[in-house]
Amino acid sequence: MPNLQSAAKRARQNVRDRVRNRARKSAVKTETRKFLDAVGRGDLESAKKEFVEVTKKLDQVAAKGSLHKNTVARRKSRLAKRLNAMATKSK
């Protein structure tokens, strides 16, 4: 139990922020899974659509600070590599 009023408030904020961050990260994982499923099926059009959605969600999460911007950049790069490999393979 916190002894100071400011520490108690900080504890409440930490709980609130943790729940919010987990929800955002879960949403990113869901969007990523949709993209990877489309890639796994070999559906290029669906994969392109899902790539736009997942990059949008990643950028939103980075803007809020739930994920670091470099983490988001790395994930987007890796997903783009998969999409580009799939696109060249289908040609």
C-alpha cells in the first residue's frame, strides 16, 4: 500500500496504462495474424489489403507510445519483406 498520495495516484495510473497498452498490443497481434494468414494462403490482394491495415495500426500504437517507434519500424519492415517476397514469387 502506498504511503504517499502521489504514489497511490501513480499506482492507479500504472494499472490503467497497463490495461490500455495490453489492448493495443493485442490489436496489433490480431492485425498481424490476419496479414500472415493471407500470406500463408498465397492471396496477394488480401495480403496487400491487410498490410495496409497492420501498418496503420502499428503507426497508431507507436504514436500513443505503447510500442517504441523503432520497434514499429522493424516490424513493418519485416512484414513488407514478406509481402514483397510473395509478390515476386507470384510473378
